[in-house]
Amino acid sequence: MAVDPEALQRALRSQFPAPEVSPNSSDWMFELVSIFGSNPFVNRERDVLRLAEAPVSRLKAEPSEVRVGVVFEALNEIIHSQAFHFKIVLKIVAATLLRSGVELNSLEAVRLVELVSKPQLPFPFKAILSAIDCVPRTPALVTALYRLRGCVTRYHGEPEMKEIHERIDVLIGGPKEKPVTPAGAWSRIVFEEVATFEKKFDWHALLLHARSLTQSTASKKWQSKAVNLASRIGPAEVLDAARRWLALGPTPGEKMIQTSEAEADYQKGFIWVLGTLGDVSIAPDIADFAFGCFRKIPMIGAVSHRVGNACVNALAAMPGLAGVSQLSRLAGRVKYDVARRLIEKAMNEAAERNQVSRDDLEAMAVPTFGLDAAGGRIEQAGDCEARLAIGRDGASLTWSREGKTLKSVPASVKEEHAELLKDLNRSVKELDGQIAAQRFRLERQLISHGTCSYERWKQWYLDHPLVSHFAARLIWEFEDGGETRTAILWQGGLVDWSSHAIQPSLEARVRLWHPIRSDVQTILNWRCWLEDHQVRQPFKQAHREVYLLTDAERKTETYSNRFASHVIRQHQFVSLCRERGWKFKAMGSWDSHNTPSLELSQYNLVAKFDVEFPEAEDGDDESTTAHGVYLAIGTGRVEFVPLKVAEPNNAENGPFGIRLPRKFLGLRRAAALRLEEIPVLVFSEVMRDCDLFVGVTSIGADPAWNRDHADDPHSPYWQQFAFGDLNTASENRRTVLESLLPKLAIRDRCRLDGRFLVVRGDLHEYRIHIGSANVLIEPGSRYLCIVHGPGDTAANLPLPFEGDRILGLVLSKALLLMSDTKIKDPTIARQLS
């Protein structure tokens, strides 16, 4: 017999009554009734949400309080409605709204739990528990959760009941199945300290949450819970403990091991907790921890890339510019490619977010440390006074009482003002790091083609208590109304080299002056002005070497051999590369070849300075350290390649990932650009770096090399470099000495003779090579080995710039040898007899 479909539908509907709601119900509820009231067979979540897409979408766009109100209304209808199928619909809709990011206060959370604490009803328990996860655990909420636990029975299904019970247990008393236990030296110290805290359980909950972060960045939900867990402890208490724990470094007491995966889970999550709190005062501590994570363990790698990258991401997510400031510090010191790219990306995104250039962003982000216009900060501690200041050698902290300078920190300060002392010591460390970072940033701006307005420049450079320490001693270029002029700050105003005052307009564009853009007379005028006014520039600017293309380089077209065939000390070279922003990893007797490179992103270029393994004879163990690292390496050509196709800065790979020697991979190298195509400023600065690398790290600049390596095959090279012809930097040094000597007290004892500074002592006459600072005793040209110790005896001389180590050595040795009868060092005195 044929079945009438409509009759069947009517019969079934008689078994499922249509929902009836109160006349006072909201429009949302009536709309849901109109959609599902006559359709009792829709009970799958995807079908419910498909049919209710319009009202649910509108609800999600409403404020949180509106969505919370609809949730309460839906739960009340689940309790009172006679239509079971409509209860299921309301359960799905309520769960969707709860997961849409509603914000509940403590009272609403208690009301919500109490409302659904009724047995055998289809409430969205999981969504409810997720929504109250971030709400503080008040006694009333804990009591309500205990009551709810008893209402969730096997009616809901054994597996679901068990899962809901476990989640309630976690909310009430913390997870039982995942105990927080130490995973390494760092977490062991942390847990030992946590065990003594009054809020021990809350700390365990926070650390467990930290460990739960599996992604490289934290979701908003994860961050929200982190903030709530930290608020139960107190943000100030969390930050105070964090500073102690971050100061430990990632592997306290264990310098030569990497962080384990389990330990990294704790550290990575804890870093994100700190970043989420939004207190920018912790940014320097996170950056210091990142330095520890990116520290390289010989033959192994970084201590922990995972945690270091988390530090970078957490700093980038911080509000304001404090995180950017620390990223700028990291950018100058971190050498790992992945980390550098992550930092660069974070910095570029921050610049885009603030709608400024990278140069401007870094200038904006420099902290002031509470320093006044004179570069000092005064703090009172009882009857004592502390002064934090910027000096020639970096940051300093001095204590005084009643105007008298004290030799050390007073005991009363240690006992009664421990927090202030801790803050000042932290500021000294951070200020020291920023001083080095800002000096390097400003010097790198010489190669930048960017400018900023005079108004911003004055705010970020001249009026900034830290940056002005350098900016006031530098020469700036002002483009104003179609005219370009150079000036320096002198006695509160800007003057040109003739000491005439200039006043740019607010719209003038400003950038650092580079001598390559001026004629020779202007350069000489500025050099004279600096020397006459005894202004010591933070780095060479007016006296900066300029490197122009030679005929030999035009002939080779794509590379320069100007600094090839030198033998350099690898460890010093690695350090100097790091200092100058070049990427290079120490090479040894394993598959380790890589090429020193400098990325010039503004110009889409990479500069490369080839280096090669030494040709050691079989059985020559003296050419490497105990770890197999080469003591000396050889230099080769300098070339430029496009940034986007530059080869990786590591050992070369052949097909299928097989590593091959460089000689088999010449065709894979990115095509070098013609040197004539390289901007003259870029070419000059890169060649200057290479000249510096050779001049400072050559074995010929080491006075002890010839003595300690008597049978070394490189002895002829050492002799040639130690006393040979001067390079560009050395010629420039000679010019500086020529103008400087008449102003020094040693002028009657010294004279210039070709490539030597000749010093007349009481015992002998000495010839100091201006390029290497090596010394010959006359008559007889006997070599005098003087190994320079710590300190700079020429620091107080009126030098026109800082940073020329060889110039300092030449003058230091001249000061020493002019009084050779007073030399007490037995090693030197023995050579003079």
C-alpha cells in the first residue's frame, strides 16, 4: 500500500510538538523558532548552523554582552521547552556563541554554571567550560563547579561524561594527569623557587599553561588565559620572578649543551606569557635571554633556536616601541640566518605598522633610560646619591654621599634600597648595550640613502639624551630649498666648517654626511675644524677613507683582488665580521666552508669577500685549535651579487643534498655584478670594511705571530705585511699623524719617515710601522715584540675620532718607547738590552 508522505510527516510531527516560547522572548529566539519549529529532524550541528547561518552571523557581530544575553536565554529555553529537537538546536547555537569569544565576569560565570547544573539536559558543557576557563577561580565559582560535576552523569554517555569531569577537575584543582616537573637546569631552579611561594598552585598552573604552547606564536585565546593565570598571582610578582629566571640564561651552569625539547617548551611558553602581559620593562631581559639562546656551541649550533625565535616573536608583539628597540639590538648581534630573517621581518612589519622607514623606526625606538639632556640620571637612596651617565667608555654608575664620591655601593643602599639598586644595575647593562648598538646604527647610516625631516631629526637625534651623545659630534647634510649644506652641533647651534651658524627650515631633509659626496677642500676644511675644536667623532667620518674603482678592477669587471692573498687570523676575523654586521662562521677541518657576506637590502645587494682554507701540510696540528678550527685562513676576491639570488651562507650543496667542494660548484654561484654598476658609496664602504678586516686581523698585525710560529710557511708574508707598503687606511692614518704630532707632548721625540713613525728613546731609536704598529729597533732593524695589554694609553690624546685601534697602538707604543729607560715589563726590557 502506498504511503502518503504528507500524512507521514503529520504523524511524526504529532510526536514532536512545535516549540513554544514566552511572548517576552527576543527577536533572535522567534527567528530560530520560525526556522526550526516545523522541522524536527534537523539535529546535526552542520545542518543547524547552515539553516541558522543568517541569525548566527548577525549575532556574532553583536557586542559580547548581547551574545551572553542570548546564551542565557537559550539555556533557559533548553530547561523549559517541551520540544526536544529544539533543545538540541539551542544547544548548538549557544555553543557557537560561547566559542565566538564572549567575555564573562565572575558573577556571569557563576550564574552560567549554576543555570546548567541540572541533570539529564542537553547543555553545551564543553563550550561553557571553555568560556569560563579564563575567569578567575572565586570560591563561589569553585562551589558551582563542584555542583555541576555531580549533575553530569552517564546520561550524557560514558566517554563524554569522563571528559567533562576531567575538564571540571582541571578548573577546580589543576590537571592531575600532567604534573609540572623540571626538564632541565633552568626549570629545576624555577621549580625549586616556586616550591617556596605562597601561591605555589597558581604558579604551577601558569607554568603548565606555558608548557602547553605548541605553536611558534600564541593565539588570542592562549594569551587571554595566560593573562588571567598571571593575574591570580599578580603581574608584578610574575615579572619580578621572571627577571631572576631570565638572568639565569637558558642553560644555567651548562655552557656546552643545547636546551632539551621539554625544557624549551617551558621557556618558550614562559617568554610568551611575559610578552602577553604587555609590560615593556621586561623587554631588555627577554632580549638578553634571546642572546643566550642564539649563542653558538662549537661544533653543535645554537643553544635553542626555538626559544630564541619565541623571544623575537614576543618582542615583536609588545605594544609601543620598546620591543622594537630590543629587536634592533638583536639585529646587530644575532648572526643565525633564520633568526636574522625573523628579526628583519618583525622590524619591517613594525615600520609598516608605524608608517615610517626602517631608519626612522629604529631612531624612534631608542629608549631614554630616564637620562636628562646632559646624558645623566640622578637617583636618591637615603643620604646617598646615584648617578647613571654615559661616558667615553660606556655607561657608568657612581655613588656619592654629601658630594664625596664613594668607591663602591654603600652597605645602607644594599640593605634598604635593594630594588632601586637592582633597577640601576639593570639600566647600566641595558644602556651599555644600547650605546654600542646606536654607534653601529649611526655608522651604518652612512651607507643609507634615506633622509628624515629636520623636525624629526632634531627630536630623534639632537634632543635624545643617548643618541645625541654621538649625533652632536657628527657632521650632517641638510637639503633645504634646493641647496645642500653641511653642519655640526657646536655650543647649542648648528655651524658649518667656517663656524657660521645655519638654521634649516622644519621641512629640510637631513642625513649623515659622507665625504664621498664632497670635494677634497670641503673634507680638509672639516678635518681642520674638528682638530681645531678638539671634537672627537664616535667613528671616522671626516677622516673616513674613500675607495674608488681602480683600473685593475675595471679590467676584472665583476670582482676586485685588492685585498686578496692575505693571511688573516680567523678568530679575530669572525669577531670583527660580527661587529661590522657581516655573516661568517668559523671554518675548520670539517665540511665548513662559507663566504663572509654583507646584506645591503636597501640596494638589493650582497657583498661577498672570499676566504679559503689554509694549505696545511700533513701532520700539521699547529694550524688548528683543539676543536679543529683553523687559526689562519686566506683572503680572495670581493664581489657583489643581487640579494634575491645570493647563494646560502653555508657549505655548498650539490644534487640530492650531497655536499661538494667549491671547485665543483663554480657554475652554481650567483652571477656577480659589474663593479661599475655598484653605487660608489656602497662600493667604498664595502671595500673599507675589507681593508679593515685585513689591517686588523692579518697575521702581520700580530706582534707575537713571528715569535710563536718560527717555522710557519707564512713567515715571508708576515715580514712583508708587518713592515711593507701602506694600504689606503694606513695612508689615511699617516695623514692624521702628520697633523696631530705637532699638538702632542711627544712631538720633540717623534717624526714621520715614509711608512714609519720614528721615536727617539734614551736607549735606542724605534721605527713603528703605521700600518701594523710593529716595531724595529735601530740601528740594526731588530724586531721588538710588544704585545699590547688591556687599556688604551692613548685614550686621553686629542684624536679626531674613535675606533682606529692601530692608530691607538702606534701612539701608545710611541709614548712607551720615548721613555724606554722606565719600562718595567721584563719581556720588553730584555729585548732592549
